[in-house]
Amino acid sequence: MKFYDRFVIVLILSVLFVACSSPDNVPAAGLRMIEVAAPDRDTPISVSLWYPTRGGGSHTEVGGNKVFQGVPTHQDADIAAGEFPVVLLAHGGLRANPHMSGWIASYLATRGFIVAQPHSPQLGPDDGQAAVAEPWLRPADLSATLTALEQDAVLNTHIKQDSIGVLGFLLGGTSALTLAGAEIDPAGYAQICDGEAAIGLDCAWFAKNGVDLHEADLSGLEHATY
């Protein structure tokens, strides 16, 4: 069954901010890191799992830097009792700091959401060739993450199966739309770095690594299934 047949895609942030608990009964944000098998990659991926908790674990602040304030978490605390909606969080351009989007993940966790944020493998300045495949590998990471949550005997009991959505920024937004059924035209993708009006954010990176999208293998865009 297609991924988008099973999911409600959340495209408006205000929809996500609807509280699942009253202001007087707001839970804390729990955080744990898990490892997920990613069939479309050579190695597993790490996933930040944010969730409502009633306390416990170690109190830690994550995600703080010169731009973002850190957010308090209860590391490895038990998840609160009950079933909760799930949000798959797809960031883009935040590889250097896996918790930089903790500001929204922690907010959602304290409002009664389970938030799963997969982290794509680190790519360096010389990995432009590998980055070509990210538009179809990242949606696959999201799909693999949800599969892992559903197969976990404990976590599955906390998932509200009819309330699963995805939220994305930058390339993560593309991933979210892909899960909703959008298709990326390979010919159009190959043209994003053409001429002086290049629109791709990674064009300079591709050029430095000698990547010509017209010559690259883009078959993953045509054969991807989620």
C-alpha cells in the first residue's frame, strides 16, 4: 500500500500546534536516540525520538548554539501513558547539529505528540556526488523510521494509528510532499543548476565536486516507493 494512502499529511503548522493536553496538564519532553535499519542505504540511520513524559531520566539541554536556544529534555525517560499522534520531522540543511530543530520537536512533545526525526548520514564538502540521491533517500528514511516505530513492541502501543503526519523544512519539505504523493520530475531536477538562473541550493557544492545532474543516475526518482 502506498505511504500516502495511510497518512494524513500535515501542511499547516497551526494544525500541529493544537494541544493534545490542557495548559494545566502539559507533559515534559522526553528524548531518546534510536537506530533504524534503512534498506535504501548501506548503514542504519539514527533517529531522535521526542515524546511526552511525566519525568524521570536525566535532565539535559540540547540544541543550543549562537542561533537557537537549547531546549530542556528528560533523556531516556519513560513515555507517558496513552496513545499519541506521530509527527515525522524532516529537516533540511541541519546535518551539523542533529537537535537544531529541537525547538519545534520539544514543543510538540509537550503538547502530546511523538516526534521522530531521522538523521541522514553525514556528508562532507567532497560528497556532492552522494548528495544527488538525497531527494529520494530522505523520504525512504522517513518511511523506514515509521516502520521501525510500528514494529517496536513498546512504542507501537503509544501510537495513535489514525493520526500520523509529516512536517518538513527545506529539503525536508520536499521529502514531506513526496510522502504525500508528489513526484519529482527527473528532467526538471537535472535542470536546477543550469545557467545563471540556477535555483538549486546545492549547485555550488555539485559544481565543486564535478557533478553534472544531466549525467547523474536519477533512476531513484522514478522507482522510489514509500
